[in-house]
Amino acid sequence: MAQLIGCLIAGYLCIYLPWKANEKDEAKKRRDMYNNLNKKSVDEMDKWRR
């Protein structure tokens, strides 16, 4: 029984935590990409206003 619990904890540490960290990294990349696009569109609008 203790081996089963240890195996489940090891699986959690080896699979779930890296997946969660990767998900956060992907979300950050997406957010940065959208922010960059918004900045470019604002710059383009300013260019056309002048």
C-alpha cells in the first residue's frame, strides 16, 4: 500500500507539475504575442493619424 502511495506521489511530481509549468509558459508566450500585436496596431494607427 505504501508503495502505491509513493508511486502516485512520484507520478504527480514527474507528470503533473512539469505539465502545469509548461502550460503557464505557453500562456505567457501567447500573452506576449497578443501584447506585441496590440502594440504594433497602435503604432500603425499613430502613423496613419500623422
